[in-house]
Amino acid sequence: MALFSQKNAEEQLNAESAKVHRADLETVLERQRAIEEKVKGSGRLKRFSADIKLMFSMIRDYWYGNYRSVPWKTIAAVAGALLYVLNPLDVIPDLIFGFGFLDDAGVVALCLKLVESDLHRYAAWKEQQENQKQESDPGFTQSN
């Protein structure tokens, strides 16, 4: 039997996303650096770095009202997954060497699978916004 199965990941993601309220988005955004540092320091989570950055970007654009073409369920799932990663005492405590981030990676992977199409649409929208900004401001660079 697997230590942490897809069913366990789904149960954890559903539990976390069901608890997410609009105010929790601000908490997620405030804790972005801590979550990204945790991801960077974990082999199991590190492969999700780019996806997690995109998740934060989508939440930020949703929070500020720039992007609302996404169902609340997707935002709640993403926020729930990120809050789960932040919690050091989840199903498999992060302190357990070798296994501590297994459940975190499972929850993030499942979340990505569930919100994949919404995340792709957001990424396309974000790219379009950056292209429009470049066209209207020749001095614009992505680092701005």
C-alpha cells in the first residue's frame, strides 16, 4: 500500500479547498516567499516551482480583480494546495526525513491536474497582457 495515495491527496485537497475563504487569498499571497523557499528546499516539490509561481500569479491577479475568468473552485483549490504545502504538520509531517514532502507533492500534483485547463487559460491571458503592454510601451521589459 502506498504511503500517500492519490485518494489521500484528493481528500486533503478537498478538505483544504473547502476551508478557503476570500480572506485566505491574502494570507497565501503574504506567505508566498515562505512557500517558495519550502518548495526550493524540497526535491519532491522543486519540480513544481514554475507551476507554483504561476499559481501565485493567478491568485494575485484574481485578488486584485485583474483576472476573474476562473471559477472560485479553481482559486480555492490552488489556495488550499498552497496552504497545505505551508503546513509543516500535515498528513506526513515535513520533519520526517525522506517522506515529509511526499504528501505536499501529491496534493500539488493533484491540484495541477484538476485546474490544468484553467491554469493554461490564465497563462495565455497573462502572456497576452504582457504582449499588449510591450506593444503600448516600447520601453517595457518583463522585469518591470
